Amino acid sequence: MNKLSWVIAAMLANTVAAATILPEQGSIEGDWDGAISVVGQTLPMSVHVVTGDAGLGATIDIQGATDIPLQNVSFEDAKLHMELQAGAGLAVFDGEYAGDSIGGTFTQAGIAGTFFLKRAQEGPAAPSATAEPVPYAQEEVTFDNADITLAGTLTLPESAGPHPAAVMISGSGAQNRDEELFGFKPFYMIADHLTRNGVAVLRYDDRGVGGSTGSVSASTSEDFAGDVLSAVELLKQRSDIDSEQIGLIGHSEGGIVAPLAASRSGDVAFMVLMAGTSVTGEEVVLEQGALIARASGTPEDEIARNAEYQKRTFAAVRSGEGWDELIAEFESQLRATVAAMPDSERAAIADVDAYVTAQVQGQMTAVRTPWFRYFLDYDPAVTLRAVDTPVLAIFGELDLQVVPSQNLGPMEEAFRAGRHPDYTIETLPRANHLFLTATTGSPTEYATLPKEFVPELLPLMTDWILRRVAR
């Protein structure tokens, strides 16, 4: 899924060697979009490089935070080095520059993956809520779920109400109301299109992001379903919204949350599930991890070893037992990785023992979050069998994170078993997990693809919704 606890995946990742690049030296100043890739996961980021009085400097935008300073930034002989002191420990980026791209290795807590950056596109990369006047109203709203406050934007059509409406639900992790990745704003684009076609849309910041309080990692999909129902309740109270025509649009984990919310309320009129899962989180993580690693050229024996370590970690999460062996193995791997680091990286670690202790503690804490414990064993098919809300499920043919071959069949089987009266399942050709037109579907492509949905997505979604809310 587009933000399935990347720290968990990093702990379980193998080293993927970066391609060797031999470019001429060039200017590295400017804005770069890209991602960190580890087995089964992708963490979008943007890097901004400038030259000041103190020399080369850079900041990073990552996981909803912006302008975080990077340390020890250097660029010499086409080689880029930069470091980020994060909660899970020192993250080190070493890459090589070629034209408008940078590729290299990412290391944190002794775990290695790859990163990729490409110069940000000039001009508007994606529609922005403030870029130009739009033919509809935009209203900032807040609403509460118990002690959590959520902040968002409600867009309202120009036509006379009351209007049908949709609530947007993001994928796993902490994202803003536009579900922004690499400057691509899929939720803004969906809201813009639907509102121009007569459907009001509410999209909001995830817990702990922007104007919203709370924490994503300390919450579960059940908690997020409560947030969604609070959003529905807000819309129900408005005279400009048709209270009998409020639906949900969920992406990735949002495709889990939407049915959960609908199963707890009679107020949900329709659901659109974009790359929603229908098997347990364990199955999803293992499958996506293997496929993405394979697409990156990882040897099959390494893929098998990683899967075995993942399974042992999952067993420890469930039982609370076996952590000592896992920690000892992780510490051993971490010390070996530190010993093999280039001098430039090793010099950044003043106290190896303290470093190892901090990294192990950070990683073990990450896999014990309430979010991950819930996600690991939750079976979406049980809820899908129980709901009878009209549903449109959309998959991307090239999605390597929520794989159609793994999820489409069980989803249809769940609908049939539940005698669902109105469901439609579509697979869009050439689409990846973000519903961008892709070549391979690998997350390593995300930063470089044109920031436009595959052409079928918005018309399919809009036409389907309008047919369900027609009076």
C-alpha cells in the first residue's frame, strides 16, 4: 500500500545495489522529487538543494513534514552524500548524479535500500487548490471524533443544492488532505473533477498532519472508520448536502476503512474502492515485498530469506515471544553493516554501541504499533461480505503494492457470498498503485511519471457515482 509503515519494511529489507553511473559533474542545486525504496515499500520525498554562505545545504520533505534540514551535504565528482537524523536513527543517502537524475543507496539502522531523485518539473506539476479560480466554492471545515479534531476542505458545486457528496479516505500512513506524493495531488484532482460534475467532496488531513490532531501509528483502521463517520455526520447536518446521498472514496488502506465505516452506519450511500485489499495485511506485505524486490533485480534466495524473517517478525508481533532472537539477529546484521560502511558514513557514528542500541529500539518499537498489529491480521473480506452498499472497486493492472491477481478474486468472491446487490469491479490497463500510467508498476517509477491519472479513471468514477445518486 502507498504508505504501509515504511520503517517496518526497512527493518526487513535486503540490500539492493544501485546502478553505477558515470556522469559529468553538473549543478545539483534546485528541487528534486523521488522516493526511498525498500522491499515492499516506497517512501515519497522531495529534496531542495541550495548554496549558501556555509556552502552546500539541503532540506527534505517527507511523511507530511516539510523543510527538514539535512546534514553533512556534499557533492563532489558527481557523488552526492547527505544525512538525516530521524526518529528511527541516522539515515544516510549516497548517490550519483547523471543529467537530471540521482540514484543511490539509502541506509538507516543498518538496513539498506535505494533512493531515486529526479529534477522537479518546471511549472505547475499538479492542480493546486489555490492555483487559480475554480467554478465552485471551497470551504475550510473541522470536525471531531471523540478527542480527535480533523481539518479539511469541502468543495461545493455551483448548482443549487442539496448536493450528493463524497468523503475521501487516504491510504496507510500520515498524509495531507490532497494525499500528496511527489507534487502529485490525487485527492485534489478527484475532488476537482467530481465537484465540477455536481458532487460535493470532503477531503481532510490524516491524524497528526496539517490541521488534524492525533497520531496515525497509534491508531487503527477501526479508528479511521470513526473519523470517516464523523465526516459523514458533519455533511448530514448541512442544508446544502443531500443527507441520503453521501458516499465514500477510499484509496489503498482507505479501501479497507470505507467498508468498515459503511458496516457501522446506514448513512453511506455508495463506495468507491481504489486499490482496496481483500486479503490479510500479512498476505499483502509478503506479496508486494516479493514482487517489488523481484522488479528491482533482487536474487530469489534473498527474497526468500527476507520473507522468512518477515514471517518470524509477524509471529513475534502476535505472540509477544521470539523478540530476543530477532533482536540478536538484527543487532548482528547492523554491526556487520556498520563495519562495512565507507569511511564517510562510518565517521558519522561516534559511538557504535549507542548507535546500535538506538536503532534496534526504534525498529522494534515500529513493529509493535497498534496500527501494524491491527493491519497484520485484519481480513477485509469478512466486512465486504457483510455490506450491501453499492460499490465500485478499481484496480490498476500494473499495481505491485495491491496486486490485482491477489485481491480481485477474493473481493468478488466476498461480494458473491454476501449476495451483494450492486457491485462493479474494473481493472484499468497500464495503471499503477497511484493510477498513473506506468511502464512496470514498480514504485521506483513514481517520481518520474507524468502527474496525470490514466484517462479511464475519472470518467469511470464520475459516471458510476452520478448514476447512483440520480434523482
